[in-house]
Amino acid sequence: MSHYEGEEMDHVVDDNEMAEVDDIMYFRGREISDSESDDDDDDEYDHLDNKITDTSAADARRGQDIQGIPWERLSISREKYRQTRVEQYKNYENVPQSGEGSEKECTPTKKGGSYYEFWRNNRSVKSTILHFQKHPGSLLEGFTQTQVSTLAVRDKLLIAGGFQGELICKHTSLSPDGKLVIIVGDNPDGILVDSQTGKTVMPLRGHLDFSFASAWHPDGHVFATGNQDKTCRIWDARNLSKSVAVLKGNLGAIRSIRFTSDGQFMAMAEPADFVHVYDAKNGFEKEQEIDFFGEISGMSFSPDTESLFIGVWDRTYGSLLQYNRRRNYTYLDSLL
């Protein structure tokens, strides 16, 4: 196997969460001798990066990997690497075994949905992501009283500033009618709050770990929360005694949730490799699983619902994936 082939796949693996995977891989990253400088290292990666081009829908139909990974030249198949990745990935948890504990409540779903189809992998977009666990909070947290002296809300994040310089961050989602707010954060329970009075309407109990994401369905009744217990819970504001569905991820926490503007679909993203698209109008019973390699820096539907964009962070294969909504008239593409 060539020098570059080993290097290509080495950086698809996250150093922290997939450290053990090298023990069973045939390909390994190159070993840099003491005489090599960091500048040489960077130049070599730039050279490798330039060799990988964009991938179109036509390329994918001809059998090319959507991320440009040359599986035919590697000593492991995509299927085997996928199996290894799922088995070896370590989900970050604040509550031990929360992922295993949530499995018994998960709602069975049918895979095989085909709602959005691959359109383009854009290599010119370089997505980035910061690891939250690399910036721990104060060791005094929980032992002293915090006096909130400032407050700001933007882009679904609520930031409270304390008198002694503390910062508290929560994820918030405002209902379409502006009356209710979902607040989730470093607690297994979320809360539904009256946006006018600030009073708690109802605690949201069911998750087993800390939460990352929330989103409202356009109808203003249904909403979803994403958690480190590897689940996305679907709620109905008209009956909050329990969640109406519990959707399970493959690898780790549900970090991002989005509904299409017409309410037809909901997408949830894991930390890496998987985005799940559900048929929301038909009870979340069927899903499309979008499968790739790399950490997910974000995802979003276009306002007209026609496209789904996924940011992929990886040193070698980082890019922006675009999937377009399947329509009955897709045969017209052949005329373009």
C-alpha cells in the first residue's frame, strides 16, 4: 500500500474517540522521523488535500465514493471500516452508561427511506468544530452561588453572565407562535417555559444525560430534544406527561435537530458519521440514514426544503455535503 493511502484513512479516525481502531486496521498513518519538520508535514498534507476533488451526483452514480475515499486501493472495505468504526467509537458521556440505559425505551423505526439524494460534495468548504470537553468549567461550580448580572440570546443560545465572570450557556428554541421556549443544557431534564412570564410550564423528563439540541415542528405543537444518551425525544406540548417517540442514534449524542419548513421531515445529527432523516408527517416511523465518515460540524435544511446541507470536519476529507429532495420529476435531470 502506498504512503498516502495509509495517511488518507488515518485522519478519518478521531484521535480521542477512535484511538483503538489502529490496532485492527491494515492501514496506518505515516510515522514521522525526528528529522522531519512541522512545515514539511503541513506541505505534505496540502499536497494530499489537493488530490481530492469534488464529487457530483453523476460521479456517485458511476460508483465513486461520495467523499472521494479510494476504497479500491485500500486494504479494507468500506463495510468493514464502518463496522469497526461503530464498534470502536467512544461516546462522550457525563452520566455513565446513559446510552445503554436509554435503549429499552427506543421506538422501533423502519430504515430504507429515500427522501433526500446525494447531489454534491464540495471540498472548497472547510468545516470546523470545537470540542466542548476540552474547555472545562470552574472547579468551584456547584459550591458557590452565581449572581446573574447580564443575559443575551442569539442563534438559539442563551448566555447568562455572573457577577464574578461566570458564563452559563443553554440551548433554547422558541415556538413558532413565540409563546413557549424549550431550554436544555447540562441536566438530564429540560424545561418548557412561558416566554412572556418566564415561568416553567412543565419539566421535560425522560433523557438520561445532558442535552445538546432542541427544535420545534412548524405546527407549534411537536418539538424534539437531543441528548448524550444517544436519543432524540419527540414531545407534544399538548400532553407532556411523556415523550411520544424516542429515536436512537448509532454512535453518540444527538447534537443537532432540524425540521423542514413544511413539517414533512426532521433530521437529527450525531457527533460523527450519521445523519438520520425521519418522515415527521407519518409519525417518525420510517427513516433515511445518511452514512459518511467524519465529525459533523453542523447541518441545515434550505428554507424551501429542497436541500439538506451537512458540514463534515476531517483533516483530509472535510467538506460540505449537499443532498437534494427527491421528487417525482427527477427524471428531468437527464435533460440537463
